[in-house]
Amino acid sequence: MTGIILIMLVSFLFPGVILRTKSIASGRKGPGLLQPVYDIGVLLRKGSVFSNTTGLIFQIAPAVALASIFCSALLIPFADQNSVISFDGDFVFFAYLLALGRFFMIIGALDTGSSFEGMGANREALFSMLLEPAFFILMGTFAMLTGYTSFAEIFRHFYISGNQYMLIYGILGFYLLLQIALIENSRLPVDDPKTHLELTMIHEVMILDHSGFDKALIHIGTYIKFAIYGSLIFNGIVPAKWNIFLQIGLFLSIQAMFAIIIGLTESFRARNKMNKNPKFILTLSFIALLAFVVVLILTDKLI
Amino acid sequence: MSTILFLILILLSFAVFFIPRSLKYYFTLFLIACIVVLTTFWSLNVFSGRDGQMIVEAPTGFSGGGFLLIIDRLSAFFIIVINITVFTGFLYARGYLAPYQEGSNNLRFSIHYFSYLWLFISMLLVVMVRNGLFFLIAWEIMALSSFFLVIFEAEKRMIMKTGISYLIQMHLGMFFILIAFILVERATGRMNFDSLGIYFSSNPNILLFMLFFIGFAIKAGFIPLHTWLPEAHPAAPSHVSGVMSGVMIKMGIYGIIRVIIYLQHDLLQIGVIIVVISLISSLLGVMMAIVQHDLKRLLAYHSIENIGIIGLGIGTGVIGIATNNKLLTVFGFSGGLLHVLNHSLFKSLLFFSAGSVYRASHTRNIEEMGGLMKKMPYTSLLFLLGSLAICGLPPFNGFISEYLIYMGMFDSLSASNLYQSIMLIIVIAGLSLTGGLAIFCFTKAFGIAFLGEARSEKASNASEVIKSMILPQIIPAIFILLIGLASVWFVKPVTGIVTETFGIPGMMIAPEQVPDSLVKISIISGIFMLFVITLLIYRYYHLKSRTVSAGPTWGCGYTAPSPKQQYTSTSFAYNYNHLAKPLLQTKKIMKDIEQNEIFPAGRTFESQSDDVFRKYIIDKPVGWISELLKKIAMMQTGLIQHYILYAFIFMLVVFLLTYLKII
């Protein structure tokens, strides 16, 4: 239970930290850490405008997406504790549940009949499709390393083998999860949430027509998604057997570090050219394969 | 007793020709319902019985006593799969065929209903008979009856051509199976499935298996033997495409599993071959599906993908047997088998609702649709349900079978050796990519066809189809939800089939694990549904107290949008097309604007993607053969003297060869 509470807690602060980092990096003071939460409050107080073209799908898409993200958060363990619901192969369910939410967001965008949103929808579908193998290869690698097939068991047995190559492995895993998180959450270098031209957007252009309550749901979903990936990274880095209070402290600081890394990346690098993105994302799958080969060596299968 | 009933029902099918027109449909429906009840009763008996087998013997004196029906759990499973889809398909047919009723003759419908009945009966026989000869006869009847079903609109030239090409390819497959059976017959003296065991124990397995595999794979539609599928499915009426794609191609899967049961050696190689072919089928199937504009053709290519997923399950299962990995065997085969059931449900649902769209809008071209959700809400929702299920998304049935296949592979990763782990990780990556591609494909199909604004006159004039076309689709829809939400009820019997068929004693493997995970999947799916519903209810009341207004879609400053500016299916697939170009060979058909053409005239643009396999495996060789035959046609002079000369030369050659003791 601790896991889900922490994830919810962190998701409130996460976007604030990113914003603040970016402000400081660009020499501004920046808004308070809770500003994104206030923004959601504003959205919730507002009314909504619906396009005449849209129908049922547009109305339910944000709710389905948020529900899918929330339920996938239930599958994330915290340190030594099980997640709320944990079973063999829960990461398959995790990935497919998030895909369900994405499916609805994509068709929700197409429901508006706008060519801009069609463009965003198409990019989202393409990029997330290319990303899928990277996550599965990574989880397969974890499963092979530990011999278990649920998030909780995998992370519990992650650091037990006591192999000195673990560091290489940990770094690869960390890098991959970080990149997957960035792409899943539509951040730089694949997508720039702050761009002002619809033609270069991915996620933002998909939700052009959403307003009020629906838009708030979408934002909340994004925030939780950040925290979910942050805690996956945390679980991958910190050995599960450590003291619980130390764990909580580390959890918070790793999430903060994750947010700061995102903020810094967004301050100091430019977005990829759109047609370079597929290559960039596919590379991740091959890095994951590299991690797989490392584990083949670790488990004495190769050499 | 029940055997005689079955035979009477079969014989009654001939009465279709003599029933008055108004009763013809109901009579056929009655026959189908009777057969469904009878055979479902048989298969439920088999499932509840202890020995898991039931022998239905023909009355003595009938066909020399050689005609035996043996129903084991595998057959029983396939019988249930066949029954559900065939029955709903026929219920759906009534509304779908209604427009053809006027102005066409009686015989056409008699033939159609008769063929439908016999497709049904022959599929049942295929899974029930064990004698090679009867099996081949049933297989042949299946090909013929489905041929007659495909050419329902035989007056259209294209459809006739497609039908004949279908018939030829089916016989090609039949030919391979025939040769395989003859080989068995020569080695063992008997021609039935049980003698396969004797053959396999003393002869190399891989060769004979490949013969069977090719024969069955043509029916099932594995790449590169799939070329009939994307042609025949769009040509057939929708209820027929639903049945063909939903269950008839699964007969190929049944054949493959049936042969695998008897394999003795070379299992590892065979497993790897199946896995490689299946992986190629699933990936390329969905990749080619994405670029299709014809809704039914898109679905046909998706059948290839799903056959590939089923094949992945079966292939990993065979590898499991070979490496004595019970987990992989049980998960692989159970996933594959369950996907057979699942695919028959959502694919028939998709074909039926695509048929309704065709009925309402008179087009199958996605680019001409759009905005159908508002015009045909029920059909759209059913199509959406089918799309979600076929993408393997929870909480629907497609996820459960894909989950089982994934689990078999993930669980075996740590225990397998180098080559197996590499293969497993490639398959895992491939399967996940397939999932992503399927989502890409169905967001496109659903989004472009049903959402947004109508793109053509045809779409804007569409209206919801009649109830008798919608209601039958509820049957597969209920099963889709049921299997998705209460998967334990369905997975347990299926694993039972696998453990029994492949002689794995009891549920030796992880007895609690599987049902436990499935129960938890059901729980979290329940939480998910509950969460969505609560959110929507809250949203309803929330919006009630706020000002809600309507306006045009945000055009980014542009104020005169038109439906033509919407994203089309071509533009949706544009990025992807760019990536997949080497494989798909998409062609643009257009005329460039000349340099000194000051006032360009009207132009058309068309993009087309060839099926690479069709081009190189069928079209080109056929081209070469017809070139060659043209040259040989030189001999056809029409002069009687020449023909006498040919006969003389032939005799001379025969004489010489006999003299030299060559023949």
C-alpha cells in the first residue's frame, strides 16, 4: 500500500519540480512547486467546450486513459512490499493496460476530425508501437536474470546474485527506463510539451480540443505516469532489503532527481527532428538487447 | 441413437432445394440449430466424461463400418468454436442477405444455404473423423462448399475470378495433405491419423510433418502461403467471411495440432520452424494490414496476424515438449488454443460489423467513410469492442490468450539455454511489436471509418442497420467480455485439453499459479471497469453544474474547415509507410505537373501497396509458366497429320524406353 500512496504523493509534486528546474536553468525564479496542482484546480472549476464533430469516444477517452494509468500504478511494488495487486506476468498486464488508455486517447483525437489531432494521434501510435519491444525485452531480461515474472518478485531478487557486473547492468536498465519514461510521457527529445507549433507536437496536439474536466483528467494521468516510471527506476536502483525509512527517503530523492534530469534535459537540448524519432526509439530496443546479452553473460549462458 | 439423428440431419440438408422460398431460411436455421445442439451435447459429454473421448460409430452396414467419428477433447473444443460462429453467422445472414432476396432466383439461395450447411457439416467432420480417406473427403467438401459461398455474387467478374483462384489454392493444399497420407499409407498399410504414430516412430519426422504443415498452412493462411486470404474474404458475403476467417482457417490449425500429437523425433527443429513462420506471419500480416484501404481486406490481413499468434503458441508449445519444459508446453498450447476461440469470436464480430457498414454505406473503402459512429452507434460500438479485443488489450479476451503465450516464454527464459533464450527474447519482442502494430492498425481503422466527419456522400447517407443484423453480434460480444473478465472458467478447460492431449500428467505444473494470476487479472480488470464507470458518473454530475457549450473543432485559426481536410487513412499510415517501405513497396500512382503547364488540369492520386509475396510467389511464376505454355502451344497446329505424328512419336518413345528397360 505504501507504494501507491507514495506514487500519488509524488505525482502532485513531480511536474512542479520539472517546471522549477527549467525556470532556474533559464535564469527565472519560476512558479511554486504546487503550481501544476493549482492549474488542475482551475481546470476543474472551468466549464467545457465540445466540438460538434465529437461524440461518445471523445467524452469517455480521458476517463479511460486516467483509469488505465491509475490501475497500472496499482501494480507497482515499493521496495520489499508487494504492490496492491501482484501476480505472475503483471508487467504484461501493465504494458497492455497503458496501451488501452493510449488506444482511447488516439481514437479520442481522431474523433474531433481535425487534421492536426490526426497527425498527433498517428505519431503517438507510431512511436509507442516502436517503444513496445524495448520495454518487453527489458522485462524479459529482468525475468531471465532473477527467474521471476512479477514486478515485486523481480525487484526483490534483483540484487541478490552479488555479481560484480551488476553495475553495468544497473546502468543499462536505469538508462532504458529513463528513456522509456521520457517517451511515454511525451517529453524531450522525442516530443516537446512546450512547443508552440501544432505541426511539431505529438501529445499536446492530440488534446487540443479537450477542455475543463477532461483536460484535468489528462494532466493528472500524465503526472501519475511520471511517478510510476520514477518508482520503477527507484525499484531498479535501490536494493529491496534496506531499511524502510531509508527507502522512503531514497524514493523521494530519486523521484526528485528524475524530475530534475527531465528539467535539465529540456533546458539544454533540442527536440529531435520528427523523422529521426523512429530511429531514436528503435535504438532503445537494441540497447535493451545489449542488456540482454549482458545478462546472458551474467547467467553463464554465453561464454 | 444420436448417430442416426446426426445422419438424418445431414441427409435433410438436401431438402433445402425443395422447401418453399419463404421457409428456406428458417428450415436451414432449424437444421443448423439441431446440429449445433447435438454436437455441443456430444462435446460437453466429452468434457465432463472421464476418459475424455467419445466414439460415435456409424450403424453397421453403413459405408462398410469404416466411418467412425471419434471425439476427443481437442475435437470437442473445436466443435464448440465452430458451433458458436456458424450459428451467429447464420443468424446475421438473414438481414445481410435481405437486399438480394428481390429479383434473384430461388436456386441461388438454395445453393447458398446448402453450401453453408455443408461447410458447417464438413468442418464438424474434419474435426471428428480420424480415417485419412474420410478426412480428405471432408476437407474437400469444405473447400468446395466455401467456394460456392464465396461466389455468391458470381455475376461480378472479379468475384468469380477470386473464387476460382481460391479453389485452386485450396486444392494445392489438399494435394500436399494427400501426398502425406499416401506416404503414410505406403509405409504402414493404413491411412488414418493413428498410423501416423507408427510412421513417425520409424521414419524421419520432419519431412512428413512439413508436407502436412504446408497443406494445412495454406488453409490457415501462414505467410507465405496466405495469398488466397486477402482476396477471398473481401469477395465473400460478410457472414461467410466471418465464418471463413473465424473458424474455417482454424481447421488448418486443428490439422497441425493433430499431426503434432503423433510426432516422435525432431521436435525441436519442427518447433523452431513453426515459431519462425508464425513470427513472420504475425508481423508481416499486421504490417500489410495497416496500409489497406478496404475494410474487409484489412481484417483479412489481420487474420494472418492472428494465425501467426496462434502459431507462436503452438510452436513454443512444441519446443516445450522437445526440451521437456512442461511450463512452456502447457502455456504455449493453451494460449494458442484459447486464441483460436478468441479469434473466432472477435474476428467474426468484426467481419459482421464491417458487413453492416458495407450494407449501410455501400462501400468498403475506409477513405470514403467517416462519422459513422453518429449514424450507426450500435455497429460502431460492436466494431470498437472487436478492435479492442483483437489488439489484445485488457480487459477483453484477446489479452488472456496473449498473456498465456507471453507467460510461457517469460517463465522459461531463466531455465533455457543460450539459443532458446535468444529465440524466446526475439519472439517476445516480435509479439510485443505485433501488439503495437495492431493498435496502430485498429486506431486507424476505427478512427478513420467511424469517427470525425463523413468523408463522402455515401457515408453521410448511411443509417443504422436493422435489428436482426445487430442482435446476433451480441453473442460473440458477450463471450468476448466473459472470457476477458472471468478467464479462469475458460482457461482451466483449455489447459485440461492440453495436459490430456500431450500426455502431461495432471496439472503437474504450478497448480495454483495460473488460476491465481488469472483471478487477479479479473480483479484488477474489475477495479478498472469500476474506476472508469465512477469517473464517468462523477464527470456527468460535474459537467451538469458547469457551463458546457458546443462549437466547431479547433482549427488552429483556420475558420473554413471541410471534411476533406481530415486526416485520411493514407495520411495516418504515412509515417509508418515510410518506415516499412522496403517490405511493402507502396506505390504512388499520379502524374507530375509538367514544367510549362501553367493551368494544371484535374488530377488523381492513388497509393497502392502490393503484397510482395503474392507478387513473387504466385504472379511471377504463373507468368513464367504461361509464357512457357504459350511456346508449347506452337504444337497445336490444328492439322490432323501433325497429331497423328505426335501419337506416332509417343508410341516410338514408349517402345524405345521399354526396350531399354527404363520403364
